Amino acid sequence: MEKRTAVVLVVVFGGLFVALMSFVGLAFTAMDRGPGVLAFGAFGNVGVVEVKGPIVESERVVEDLTFFREQPHVRAIVLRVDSPGGSVGPSQEIFAEVRRLAEEKVVVASMGAVAASGGYYVAIPATRIVANPGTITGSIGVITQVPNVEELADKIGFRMNTVTSGPSKDAGNPFRPFTEDDRRVFRELVDDVYRQFVEDVARGRGLELDHVRKLADGRVYTGAQAMDLGLVDELGNFNDAVEIAADLAGIEGKPELAYPPHPRRFRLRDFLVEGARGAVRSVVAELREQLRGESVPVEYRLP
């Protein structure tokens, strides 16, 4: 029994040592990952920038586009879009950066399952737009919604006291009726953003304004319909878009893909949890090895 206790103590202290070494290794790994590290394809000639999910911010995508614009060995970029749209400001920021990049290098937009509204907006300035036949795209339009909880507030006895510097400062206040003045304010906003959207589509796709206005009633189109209407250039998947980008850029041979650097942020919680899990696994593995052949069951559960 004493021998067995000694073995267990050695294993436990050995596990603690392994955990300490794991902590140190993770720390150095976290500190060594810098902005110049590429996860895949560091020396590729076709860059890949992804726009996925609702567009609520533009910082990462703009940084990725800027990164590839400054890489001389990257001669073409595939903008992979799989987004239902999002906020106007971030969509326009990405749009502007794609247009800037397309003035210097080949940019091919590749549409996935959906590239609608803001998802279509960001693809407009690309050198070429490629969509799957069944891609959901279009939805050229603007929408804003203003909730009204006045009746609910009355039921629970809630009142909101508001002081404004002007009659339109609280336009859309959900605790009072939506007035005609409120509607006028929001209508002017929607109409102006809609005008910008339509003009950017017409300019970017080389279409007449009247033609775009007929298409821009908010409806969505399949990729096949969008090509017939002049909203996209070709039908194909991501690999087709890569081949098209390489061909337009004059790249000979098989194109090599490059992905932008996304350094992993160091978080103390992840650091401690991963080290603890590694230590537990090491201890249990050594205990099982030492007690193999004996009738003592060893069970454990990871957090």
C-alpha cells in the first residue's frame, strides 16, 4: 500500500510539472503569434477574404483587404461572400475598400448560399462576380423598423419622461405614438440610403439607373436570375472563382491560396483551462499505466 501511495504521489507531482510546462508553452505560443503570421498559404498568389454572417462591423474585412493590397506576391483576391446583409455603414466601408483594391488588383467575388442586401453591396465593385445558380442574392433596398411598446408600458405602469433639444431628436421613441413627422424623418433617411445603393449598383455594374430601379424593389433573386439581369457575371462555385481570378491576373499553373493573418488573442481563462485539461489527461494516463492489471477502476471527468 505504501508503494502504491508513493507511485500515486510521483504521478501527481509529475502531472503538476507537465501542467507547468504546458502553461509556459502556451504562453510562449500566445506571445509569438504576431500580425505577420499566416495560418495557411503564406506564399500564395491568390488571396481569400471572407465576409460571413450579418455585416455589423467592417474592421476585420477591411484589414484583410488592405493586407492583400500591400502583398506584392498576391496578384488576385477572391472575396467569398456568405451574408444576408447588415448595417449600412459597415457594408459601405467594405464596398469602398473592395473598390480601392479592384483598382490595383483583380478581385473576384464568390457568392455562397446567400449574398443579399449588404452582402450584395460589398460585391458590387469586384472585377467579376461569380454566383452559384441557386445563390440567394439581390435584395437591393433599405429597411428600418421602429418598435412601439406604448400599450405594454401602460399595462405595467411604466412611463418614460423625455426632454429633447428639438422635435425630431426622439423620432421613433417606442414609448409614444409614431407620428407623421417621425415617418417623414425615417422616410427621408431610407430614401437617401436607397438612392446611394441604387447608384452604386448602376455604376459598379455598368447598368442604367432606370433598369436598376426596376430590380431594386427589395426582392431576392437566384444566382441564375441575377446573371440574366446583369447583377452577376458568371455561374460557378468557389473553385471556379479562384480559377477565374488566376486567369484574369495572368497566373500560370495551379493558383496557390493565401489567407490573411488572424492572430489568436491570449485569454487567461483558455490558458488555464487547456493547461489543466492537459495535466488531468497526463495524470490519468500514467495512473492507468501504473495500475494496469489491478482491479481498481479509475474514472475521471474533464471540466
